[in-house]
Amino acid sequence: MPAQISTDDPTRRRFLSSITGGLLSVISGVLAVLGGGAILSSTARRQDDWVPATTLLDLPEHEPTPVTLTMRRLDGFREVIDRRTIFLVKTGESDVAAFNATCTHLGCLVAWDTQAQVFKCPCHGGVYDRNGAVKDGPPPAPLAKVTTRVDGNRVLVQA
Amino acid sequence: MRDWLDNRTGFRSLLKHLLDEPLPSGVGWWFVTGSIVLFLLSVQLLTGVLLAVFYSPSPDHAYDSVRFIMERVTFGRVLRGLHFFGASFIVIASLVHMLRVVAFGSYKKPRELNWIVGVLLLLIILAFALTGYLLPWDQKAYWATTVTLNIARSVPFAGEFVSRLLKGGTDLGALTLMRWYAAHVFLLPACLIAFTVAHIYLMRRHGISGPIKEVPGPSTPFYPYHAIKDTIAVAAVFALLLTFALVFNAPLDTVADPTDATYIPRPEWYFMSLFELLKHFPGRWEPVATMVIPGLVVALLFLLPFLDRRPDRQPAKRPVVIGSFAVIFVCIGLLTYQGFRTTPAPSAQSPQAAARQTAGAAGLRGPVMVEDVFKNVQALKGITVDEFMGTMGIMAASLGLCCNDCHPGAGTDKVVWESDESPRKLTARQMVLMVQAINRDNFSGRQEVTCWTCHRLRLTPVQTPILDRFYGEAQADPDDVVSKAEGVPQPTQILDKYVQALGGAEKVSAITTIAGTGKVMAFGNFGGGGNFEYFAEAPDKRAMLSHLPDGESSRTFDGRAGWFAIPLAVVPKYPLAGGELDGARLDAQLSFPAQIVRTLTGLRTGPIAELNGKEYYLVQGNGARGAFVSLFFDRETGLLARTIRYTPSQIGKVPTQVDYENYRDVGGIKFPFKWTFTWLDGRDSFDFMDVKFNTPIDPSKFGEPVLTRPATIRTAR
């Protein structure tokens, strides 16, 4: 191994270093864009579809009614059947409100207590009123509202 | 902050140690090859991790997940392209790096161990390529891996065990895929990283070897004086790789179909030489190609620093080493070239395109296309005359019709072939397009539905289940494509028994030519009787020349080109192309029983077949471009009773069947003296009177037949 190491002027060294750094940055940037794009692509929010839930005739006035929605959706490369429970409340002749039945505390499914006229969570005692607002217990937020639309007689929800 | 970090980690001294390595004077561009390999490996690791995020290693989901990557994931197509083409780039870069090391004598003392680690890294890279091939679970992956596993079976003594170990069971399936996936993403990367670190450590420990002749002058630090060269080279390679990934799609075939025995696999280019080598060592010599020769090359690589221990680094002073590597690489190059020349690209190439290409490459007159001969062709354009005739035969045989049912006057001078007078002809066109659309829209273009699927010798398909048949005697039609069955002997056992029944391997292998004469009855007596001559010459020439009252009927193949001639036909003689040419080659090769094993790929024994109330072993194997052959062997005598070869056409497979009877002894070898040759347009029976083995045959017999009637193609215009 030669003992003597050549020394160069700092300007040339800086120039070569910047070229090296620049090229490596470009390569890294391209790879980062490609990789980042791929990773982030699957986190894009999917477009919700309008799903038929029930008909107006099947909903009693002002009484939360549980409905299980069955939806096809793409789970990556698979098409899966999703089931989700929501509560529909007929609030007028053609007005329907909907709540996600999932408790906002830890994700258990709430049930409508017809006697107490509240939603109760069986897990940790969360209680919501008929509008989904928290009345008691640990839930940090009201039941999530689901957008609804009435088309003729059909009740559609966005899910 | 940097000081704080340096104080705790010492990263500055580490960087200084890594980057300020003193390099000998005169280190040039040849020394960038290692960095290129290292960079490409890093790209493979990165893209591999990104692909693994979306990939699912199960036969149910693997293919869909790869398609998802290609079609739905942002930049997924590019990432898979980088990974796919990156594999080829790495193999090339590794070989160039190795050749640089050999040319510069850099493997010599004290760098012997680093050379060995480098050889191990090359083997690991090849193992990556092999295991990665199966993961997309498409046709190419499945069938190429099937070939690999069959090659593994040729390992002496332990072949079956090795094959099962690789498969994870008895069949190529879920366990195989998971096993290869685990190797590809866990085991091999761990080995790769460990050996790469060892390689770099050893390189740093001994320093790079530098120029062959010492260049006077002070050493220079690696960074930035050599790093700039490395970076420029790496950037150029990355630009090229990215271009490949952007411009070309990494291939993805149709989903793996284990029942589609017509698929012809072709390995990636870096395994093509091994694939081709196998063709030159058939039968029991296979281990020479699969184990001995590759083993010797690898052993030579490992032992190189110990075989060449003199300190001289100049190539001129190391003629044996340089010469040996030159010979090995030239051989690999030639085998690769030969492999590409003789192995068709799977699925990408239609039989017609292949026919034109083959004819052109061989300097032959191009195939006769249907538009060259017939007028008013509409639904079946762009195919060769022989394939067109095959499609006509499929339609006629499926509906139980004759030519004149759609072409009034056929068989007489009054026929006007181009006439659309017959409504059946118009319907036939619609049906051809309908069936093609069904297959295209539902089966990725595979011919799952053909005329025969519904018609079954009827003009109008039956639409309602027939209860008497449902509750009555079972009438199952035999499968044309068969899968490996349980409880039957291996194909090689059946073929060995066949060769033994004929007279033994020694005698059968010694047959180089067959010449026979006899009486022929053509077209089930409609063509009248006459004499015939039969000639075959190993490995792939064959001629059947019938001298009939109305003229010559000939089928010839001279090893490259084939012809078909038949009297009183609309096209009396035409060169074979596409599927029929492949079929003629198969006929010629299979004329010699000892060649069956090396002619057909993917050999499998199907379920026991029944012909005329008797049971037969059914062995099936693949030829080129979707052709395949069924061989029926008598369970008792072991003799071949029937062959059916299937060649592809636009509307279905064209079957050609030969029944063999009346085996007699000819010089200690049994030969069938009665052949019944059945194809879609007719049936000829041949009774041999005289058969001779190993007599010289005039080469002109295999060439273009000479007709006693007008020899030019009579067009139907």
C-alpha cells in the first residue's frame, strides 16, 4: 500500500464531492418518490358508495332501527364482502338520520334500549341519546353520523 | 448537534475510515464494477421490500396481488420493472465484475478468501433469480419451475428427495410457493447481506488490488476521487435500468394453470445455457448437464486462487486461466444463443408469426397464407393454409358435416369456394367470432370453448340434460389434456418398458434410419389403394409417400421444412407452417422410440385409458408452441398402441391419431406392421410388407414431394 496520500486543492475536492452528492441525491430522490408513491397509494381514502339500506316503509317513526349493510369492496387485490351495522332513525316524512353502531370508546357495538330510550354500550357502559350524543360513560365522542339520502322510497346511506 | 452525535457515536471517524481509504495510483474505471453490483443489490432489496408490502405468497392470491401491483399501486409497474430487469442487470454486472477480477488477477494472494466469498455471492444471486421466478404464479412461473424441479430430480441417488424438498411435498403448489418465497425474502437476503459485508470487509482489509502494473504516484483517497467514478457509473446504470422499467412491462402471463399442459416454458436468459445443455445430454446422461458440468465450473471458480498461485497478474502470463474463462464464457454464450434459437418464446409468439420467422431464418420460401390461396376469407384471416385446413376439419368434425355441406359442389368441378350462398357458411363465421370472443373475455384467450364443446357431432347443440343419460350408463369423454394421475407408473418407467418390449435399449438406441414399403388404403377406401414408402432418419426426418390412383399423397419433413401433398384437393401441395410444422417435427422425432424422453417435455402419466374395452397407460408430453402428444401403451405388452398429437389452431386443437398394430420382429426389434392414420379430413391404413433398419436413405425423399399431377398450388380465386 503506498504510504503517501495525494492531497488535492480543496476546490476540486468540493466540486467532485458536490457532483457525487448531487447524483446520489437524484438517484435517492427517484427511488424515494417511487417507493413513497407505492406506500402512500394504499392509504388514499377510498370513495364511499351509496348503499341501499332499507325502505321508508320499514322504518318506524323516531325509533332507532339497526340495519346491517352488506357491501362489496376491494381489499387490496381481493374483493371482500363487508358487513357494517348502523342505526337508522326516521325523523320526518322523508328524513332519515343514521349513526354508526360502533361505540367511540373502544369499538364495541352499541344497542338501542327501547325502555330507557338510549344507546348503551355493553362493554364499558357508554350511553348515548337518540341523536347519538354522549350521555354517560367513557365515550370521548358522539356516535359517528352516516350520510343518508332518500330516493323515492329507498333509503340509501353513504358507506 | 453533529458534535453531540460524534461525541456519542464517533461517526466522523467511521466516515473518515470508510471514505478516506487510500487507493493505489492508477485505479481506473474498471474498478467501478463492484460498486455497480452493490448498488443494484441495494435497488433489489429496496424494490423487493416495496413489492413484498403488496404481495401475497399463496396460489390463491399471488397472481392477483402481482396484477394489483402492476395495475393499481402507484408506480407499481415501475417498481416491479426495476426489480424484474434489475435481476438481469445484477447477473450481467456480477459477471462483468468477476471477469474484471479474473483479468486483473485480483483473486491472487492475499485475496483468495474474498474471491471465494464473491463466488458464493454469485451463487446466491442466481438462487435469488431462481426463487423469484415462481412468485408471480403465472404460467411462465409455474411451468419454468416445473422444469427446474424435474431437473432437480436428475440428481443421482437423491433426486426424488431433492425435488420433494424443493416442492415442500409431492406436487408444485402452495407449499412450494411459500417455501420459495421464504427463501427469496428471508434466507437469501440474510445470506446476501452477510456475505456482502464479508466481501467488503475483506476488500478493505487487503485493499483493492489496483492496476495490473503498478502506476507510480501517490495514492488517492476513495472519496471523492474514485467515488465520483463509482457514482457516475452507478447513475448511468440506474438511468438505463429505469428506462427499461419505464419502457417495458415486466412480463406477467396468464395465471398458472397446472392443467394446461400445452404451455412451453422458456427460462430467463441467464439459465438458458443450462436449459440448452440439457438437450445435449438426454436420458441417463442428464446428470452430466445438470450436475457434473455446472459442478465442475463452480468447483473451478472456487479453486481458482489455489490452482493459479503464481504472483503474475498480467493476462499474457496466465494463458491457461484466461483461456479457460474464455472457453467457458464462449460455451455459455453459444449455448444461450442456441437455446434462444431452438426454444420458442412462450405465448408471446403465435404459431403463424413463428412460422414466418422460422421460414425466413432458414432461408425458406415463406409459408403459404390463407389469403394467398382463397378468396373471401373473413373470420380466419392471417393464418397459414395448413392451419386453415385444420380449422375447416375441426368445424366439419365437430358438427359431423362434410365440405359440401357448407361449400356446395365441393368434390366436383362446380364448386365456388368463395361463394357465400350457403347460410351455414355465414353462421360458421359468426360462430368463429363468438367462440373467440368467449375465450378472450372469459378465459384470457385460452381455448377453453371450441366448436366441439357444444356441437359433439350435432348441427344444433343439445340444450337440455338428457335424463336417461344422467341416470344411465356413464359416457364420459376422455380428457385431451391429462394431469398426472395417482397409482400409475412414472412415464419413464412406461417408456423404459416400451423400449424393453421393442428389443431393449441397446438395439433401439442403435436405430438411425427406418425404411419400409407396403400397401395403403387411402381415405377409408375412397382414395383407393396403392403402394407406399416410409422413411425416417434420426433425429428428425420423416417421409410417408403414398402412390395412389389419383396421384401422390405425401407428408414429408426434412428437419427444417415440411410439405403436405394430397390428390384432388383444392390445394394439392403446400409447405407446412405453424402448428402442423411443429407436428411434423414431432412425428419425425417420435419415429425413434429412444428419442421420446428427450423430445417431449413435462411428461406425465394420466389415468388409465380404455380403448376398445382394453386398458392402456396414457403418457402425455409437450412439444413446441402448444403442441402435445398422447401415447397409449398396452399395459400387458408395454407396446405403443396409439399416438394422438394435438397442434393448436385458431379455433381449437387439431388432433392427428395413429394406431399401431401387428408388431413383428425385424432383426430383433419389434415394429408395428399395421398403421391406421386418422386426421380430421380422413383415414388411411398402411400395411407394411417390408421394413429395414439402418439402411442409407436418399435425402431427397424428405424434401418437397414431386407430384405426378400438376405440382403448383392451384388457387381458389
